[in-house]
Amino acid sequence: MVRLKGFQELTPVNEALEKFFETLQPKRLNTVFIPVEKALGRVTAKEIIAQINLPPFNRSAVDGYALKAKDTVAASQFQPKTLRLVEKEVVEDGEAKEIWTGNILPKGAYAVVMLEHTKKMDGGIGVLVSLTPGANVSKKGEDVEKGEVVIAAGVKLTPYHLGLLVALGMEKIEVVRKPKAAILATGNELVALGDKLEPNQIVEVNSIILSGMCAELGVEAFSLGIAKDDENEIREKISEGLAKADMVITTGGTSVGVHDLVPKIIEQMKRHGVVVHGIAMRPSMPTALAVVHRKPVIILSGNPVAAVIGFEVFARALIQKLLGTRNGARVKLKAKLTRRVAGVLGRRVFLRVKVVEKDGEFLAGPIRVKGSGIITTMTKANGYVIIPEDREGLRKNEVIIVHLFDNVTGEKRENV
């Protein structure tokens, strides 16, 4: 009956994370070399230094004619400057050579006139505009200079990074190995998708949600399946996860009821055990953080939204440590709160909101919450707001910081 009294003491969020990392001492994972074309979303292991200039030579930025800018002084539609067309490698005074976008600039030329700013004339062209030196020319090293750091270490690679790497002639890149996460769901009431549902049973959804969140962060996740509320079964599956993965994430069995067995089992496994159990936050208060055999175990609530928020706060921070990421944080924006919301003194509240753009400003409408198991609070929301532990709530029209996890639309605000 002692277990039914609830948590006697809750650890603040920041303190819980500090204790967890102090015990775990997480380090960036080792590195691997992979082809550039397969590096989307991977994290750079070290800074990338350009070995060549980009562009590697002076080249035309347009289709037109390469020439000397001084030969176009005072040129206009009413008084075009006539230049001789040549095909040789060197452009001299009074001459122009046809050139296409990306072509190397011929010797002697230091400007390019666009095709539409010329007209054909006998034996040459008429230039209809006056040009300055360097006009319509991409100069050698203008984009990237040889020896320049083009991508820092710890950067999650975007399609644009890959394009730059290919332009620099790189075929392979050193990246941080993908972390592996083993996900275990616990509870007698859970069944796998497709299995027959008995009375008082529900389909297990947390593993698919958490696997997706792992994938977004560049983590390879695999399921350990569902463990019933049996100590031996839970212990066996956690041990399997520790053997195969860099981290284990469990859901369910982490409160203080008679069937909440996971923290107890972790304590029995030792080699550190539970670091924190019971965190001053809403939702996800029953979250526990543990270290077993030098590997992290994040024990999340069985309620889907609570599991999501627990993952967002603790697993996300851990994964960033393992990857050494510099650009892995959520996008944030300032928005005006559409109505007053209450907080909980002493607890950090993660309020789900729907942000829309209306009349040039961002408005954040709180999603009405009935419980931490209501999955639609996440599908209706596109971000969350943190209500600090020392605030009783947030005021209507207060400007707040929203952590976005989906796009902002300009449609009419939903009635939330």
C-alpha cells in the first residue's frame, strides 16, 4: 500500500536532466564514412574545409556575350555600341564572344552582357546597356574560397549542404554513427496492432509514435515488443535492449502502483540504477531516468501524450548529446496567446497550442486538454509552450515562445 501513496518528492526538470547526464556522462558516438548522396539528415563528425575554390574559375552568370566593360560606356537603346563577334580564346578591345551560363570567361573579358540587352548587327552585335566591370560574372572563389570552413562539425545535413559538398567534388563524408534505440511497451492491457482485442484491452501505440520521433532525430529505433506486467519478462526484454542498442526507452509501468514494475526492476539490475523518478512537470510526471551498465534507460509514462513530452524533454536532449548536434533544436517563434491558461506552481507545464498567422501576427490557441492520454491534443497542435514552475499561468494576449513541431498556416484559427 505504500506504493499507492504517490510520489513524495518531485525533481525539477533541469535538475533531473543534470543528474542524469552527470551519472551517464554521455559522449558523442563514433563516426563512419558514407557516400554524400546518402548523407541527408546525418550529422557531420568534423568541420568540412573546402579543397577548391567555388566557382573554380571566373564564369558567366547569364547567357550572353563576354566583353570588356569599357566598350559599353554610354551604350543605350538609342545609341548602341557595336562590337565584333569573335570565336577565339582572347577577347580584345571592341570584341565580344558568345557565352552561356556557367562557361569560363575568355581571357581579356571582364563583363558579360545579357542576350536580351543586345541586338544582332552585320558582323557583330549592338550592346544596348552600359556595363560595369564584373557585371554578370561569378568570380573565382566568390561562393567558397579554398581553405574555408564550409560546414561546421555537428551540423545536421540538409539537401543544400549535400549540393555544396557535391559542388566541391566530395564523394564521401565522415558523419556520426546513427544511435540505436530499443523501445519497450509494458502493460497487461496492451495488444499489438492486428491482434484480437479482449475486453479492457487497447492497441499499443506508443512504440510507433516514439519510433517516428526517433527517426526524425536520425535514430534507428526497433521494438522489443510488449511485455506483460511480469518482472522476469520485463527484465529479459530490457536486457535484450541494452545488449543491442545505445539506449532503451520504455513506456508504462513507471508510476507507483502495484503493477508499475519498471523502476523496481532497473534498481535490481544495478550498475547505477534509477537516477531520478518523479519529475516536476505536467504531463509526464512519472518519468524515470536510469543508467544501467553505462547505458541510458528512459522510463516514460504509458499515456501517449505524457510519453511524447517525456521523450521531447529527455530523450531528445540525450540524442543530441550522442550525435553532437549543433542545429537540432526545435524552431521557435513568438506568438500572442489567445486566452488565459492556468499553470501549476512547482511544476513545469508543457502546453500544446495551435499557432496560426492572422493579419500579420502569430496567434497561439491553447488546445483544450482532458488528460495525458488524449492523442488528438498532439494532432491538433503544431507546437508547445512552456509554463515555468514559478508561474500560476499565462495571460490572454501575452507574448510567449512556441516550440514548433509542425507548420504554421494562415488559415482561420480553430476553435480550441
